[in-house]
Amino acid sequence: MPNYRIIVDLSDHMLYLLDNNIVARGFPVATGAMLTQTPYGDYTIVNKQPNPGGPFGVLWMGLSKPHYGIHGTNNPASIGKSVSHGCIRMYNEDVLQLSNLVSIGTRVSIRP
């Protein structure tokens, strides 16, 4: 059984899925802009919401820090940039793949 956790590396705009501390997958992401930075720290995934609408793409995975999450996007050109209001944006197909692998309670570490 996999032992997944997520590391979001803000410096290289990447989200890494680790299985027993070995990188299993890497996904490009968009992160917070200068004035609305993605918060550093350790969180967990607390909920999943398919088709949340608006800018959140096909899926929202909420973090234990209220109002922050990992989600899809209706603006794929933003991926790889620091443009969000603090959330972690992924390509829609990537966030669906990730959601199928991780469960509620998965640890998410966000680092500079």
C-alpha cells in the first residue's frame, strides 16, 4: 500500500508526490503572487470537491489551512508562475490524477 505525501516547492513551481520519501511524480504548479503568497508549513488535505466552478477548474482539494487548497485551473497559461491568491494551481488533468492517488488526511508540506 502506498505511503503518499505531497511536497510543494515554491522555488521551482513544482508539486511532488512522494511514496515512502521517494518522488513518485512531479507536477508543475502555479503558486501565490508576491502580495498573496502561498503559506509555508505543514498541512493535510481535509476535503475534495469535484467541479467547484469558476477559476478552480475540475477539482478542489482543501488544506487544513482554511481558504487554501490545491486545485485545477481555468487558466492553464498560469501554471509555472507566481500568480495565484495563495492556492496551488495545477493543470486540470494533473489535479485529477493526483486526487485519484491521495486521500483525505494526506500530508502536504509547502516550502520556500
